[in-house]
Amino acid sequence: MAKVEVVMPQMGESVMEGTIIEWAKKVGERVEADETLLEIATDKVDTEVPSPEAGVLIEILAKEDETVEVGQPIAIIDTEGEEFTEDEEPAPEKEKSADKSSVNAEKSKVKEEEPEPDISAEEETLEDGDKGERIEVVMPQMGESVMEGTIIEWAKKVGDSVEADETLLEIATDKVDTEVPSPESGILAEILAEEGETVEVGQPIAIIATGKAASSAPLKEEKKDSAASSNGSPETDQTDAGSVANSTPQRIGSDGRFYSPLVRSIAKEEGITMQELESIEGSGKDGRVSKSDILSYVEERKAGKTEAPSEEKSSGLQKPVPESKTAAGKKTISAGELNVSRPHQNMEIVKMDRMRKMIAEHMVRSKQTSAHVTTFSDVDVTNIVKWRESNKNKFYEQTGIKLTYTPIFIEAFIQAIGEFPLINSSVDGDEIHLKKDINFGIAVALGEGGKGGLIVPVIKQAQDKNLIGLANSVSELALKARNKDLSPDELIGGTITLTNYGSVGNLMGTPIIHQPQVAILGTGVIEKRPVVLETEHGDLIGIRHKMYLSMSYDHRIIDGAHGGAFMGRVKQLLESFDPKRAI
């Protein structure tokens, strides 16, 4: 028997002790290496403690709510042990083989004596071949650089049936939001990670039961329901359940905020209801209630400075509706939302959604990283406009793609980058990384009407594509963005970006560089303007299609002369576009 001590971990230089919030495993249960063994809290952080080895938890040395010094043993794991129940003692190694036959005999006697099948007997029968499988669903790898994902919403509840490849849940990473399909058909037997929880790639997030294991899953729920109904009237039970749900601190509140185990533990000890907990203003990230916030509230409540919010009477069990989903009291704002209603009060606070916060963080980080400079060119795109108008129908008939200005512009940008390769680079410390491939990023609206915010999918190796290839890539990526169907690999590796603020009628703009790139191009609205034209007969005034082109670049490596020369070359290529060019 190889025994391994689990000790209270060091959760920071100044942290000398930790409090055990909850054991995820019981004595006798098996635990895998790196699987969550318990949850602890310190005055700095709440965290889960993984098991150092795979084995059986044979002894818990520190109970829940007990405070233990760093380095002190809190549990013992037997790496060669077998599972047992808490009222049983693990058999010594020498006795196991000798007692195996007698144990089996005892089990046989029990089966013969008991006319009604119990749970343990049922499990043994199922283990013989009819039980089916319990399949782990893990957090998927959503791109090479993505190491974790956040669960946005479960599409199924525990006990619900799910088909293979049917959407099981929706997750979010720092690259993309996506739906996760079920790997098998069966019953969702267990949810291991709640909504709003961030989970590392490869970690289990749910259990799908198949075969008889699946058929038995909903029966347990039915037994619970029947037992509950036999203990009292439905109305009484519903009212009691509602009050319990309202009083017991939950992991995720109706306002969408996450409450840590430490905060919930303090709330439970102090008799703070869920309704009270949600009324506390949090000072942490995303308005989260910290340890100091709840302790301050407790002190104020004891001093009589604050009153607990009155509980509304309910006729039955109702799911709380987050204020963010109500029309009257909107508390969140989508990343690209435009129709924000005027506040009724002098000031109204709205929460950013996850995408809005990500965009904000990226923008601020870029400004802090790069020395931004923006230069402008006034480009005559009359030849391009005339050519597109003459060929867009023919182009669609031949390719099935609507011809826009974007691929035409990108084609010219790629040609100019070939002559100015420094534009297609990145900075790493004191090194400049020149890129061979031109991976062209396009800033596009995410979701219908751009309500999902802005995202930058990438056309990989754009220098190898002709106009039709570029048009196809632009169209495909834009469609995927609107349908929120982009893969993480389509969002990484960009070397330069184009944003089109002219699509909403803007003349010009100063776009922010998409890190770690060193330049971003922007195209304004194309409009007819009177222009002085130089001819052999003298100066004339004509009507031309004009567009402002801008480029923000990183002045750390690109000087004004270099950036200006590049823009001049792009202007020349666009203005000299051949109006008689074949498709």
C-alpha cells in the first residue's frame, strides 16, 4: 500500500493558512491525478485543490470549515487502494485475495435473502454488462493557443435526453463563442461545471449515461418527486422549495454574478439569504462580492445600519428572471448594441457583456503597447467603381459570390506589402519578426446587426489568392461571423488588418492596431466629389468617386517616411486600376 499525504498548499507568499470549504470526495472514493479533491479559501483567494496522485481517499485529516496551516497534512490517498464505503474499512493487501471468495459468497447470500432489489444489487447486475457507459464530456480544445473555456449556458438539464451531435452547451473562449455537441446519445447524468465557470481544456464538465445507465437516470428523479409529493401537498412543497432556493446562497445569482465558496460560507454562517447577498454591492471584478464586502455588510447589519430586503410572496416555485433580461430594468449591454434606451434617472449603470469587456481590454492593451500614428490619403477610386458596376452581375454568375470593394482593396494592399515587407511584421521585445505569409485580417460585425460586437477573422496566405479567391474568403468569413460560426483557428495568426468604417457612412477614422500586428488599414465611405482634373487642355472640374484611406501604424518600428511611402504606393495602385480588366 503506497500512501500519499495531501498537504495544505501555499497559495501566495504571505498566505500562512487556509480554510477547508468543501471536500469534493468522500472517504473511500476514488480520485484521479489532478482531479479536484477539495475546495479551500484563504484571505487572498478561493480555489480548488487537485489530487497529487490517482488512488483512493482513505482518510480526511481536516474537516470542512477547519483552518489549517500551510504544509500540514489534510488527507491521505492510497495509490493502490480500492473503493469502499465510509462504514467499511479498507481491507489490508494480504487479506484481500484470501477474503475475495468469502466476500463474493456473502454478496450471493444477500442477493438470495432479499426479495426486492436494492441499489447496490442493481449496480452489480448492471456492471455485469447491461449497465452501459458513463461518458465524460470534457472542455474541448478550441484552438492551439486556447487553454481554457467559460461555460455560457447549458442547453440541457440533468435528466434530459440528448442525441449524438446535438448541442449540449455553449462555451466562450478569448477567441470565439461556440456550441459544444454531445459525443454520444444518452441522458445527461451529471453537470460538473456550472454556468459562468471557467474550466481548463481537457477537464470533465459533464457525464452522459448510455444504455441501462441512461434509462435509470430519470427514474431517480421520479422517485425523488414521488417521495416529495408524498410528504406534503404540492402547494406547500413548492412554497417551501421557493423559500429554500431564495434563502440558500447559490453559486450563481439571478443577477448573473458568481459567488465564491468563501462568500457563500460566510453568508450561510451569518444567516444571509440569497436575496440579501444579491443586494450587496461588490467591489471585485464584474461586481463580484469579496470577503471584505460581505464582512462589511455583516457589520452594518449588526449595527442596524442596513435592513434585509423584504421577500416577495410567491404562489409557487418560480425561476428568478435576471434584471438584464427584463425590459424595464436593463442591467447589461451587448457588445455591439446600438438601441440603448435613454435612462429614466440622472445616471443608470449598465454592465458590459463578456465580448464588450474583451474588446475594451484589447483596445487599451494595444494603445499601451504600440506608439500609434495615423496617416491619411485621399484616393480616387472612380476606375474601381466603374469596373465593379460593369462586372458585378457577371462576377456573381461565374462565381456565385457578390463582388464588394473589400477584395479589390486587399489585392492592392497585398501588392504594396510585397514592396514594403516591414508593414507585415510584429514586435517582440527588441526583435522585429518579419512574416513571409500575408495573413489578412478583416474586422467584421459579429452576429445579426453587429450586436455581438467586432471580431477579426483572418484570410490565411492571402498573397497566394487571386481576386476570386479573396472575394470567396471575404464572403465566407463574413457569413460565418454573422452566424457566429467562426472557428478559433480562423481568428489567429493575422499579420495586418483592414477595417471598413465607410460601411456606416464615416469619412475617415484612426483605427487601433490589432496586436501583435504593427499596422491596420481603414477605408472610408466612397462618395462623389467635385475634383480639379489636370488635362492637356488645362484644369477642369469633374465629378469623381473619392475615398479617404487611413493607416495606423506602430511608430516603434515604422517611421513616418516609410509609412507615408507605403500609403503612397497603395494610392497609386488603386487609382491606376485597369477599368478594362478581365474578371
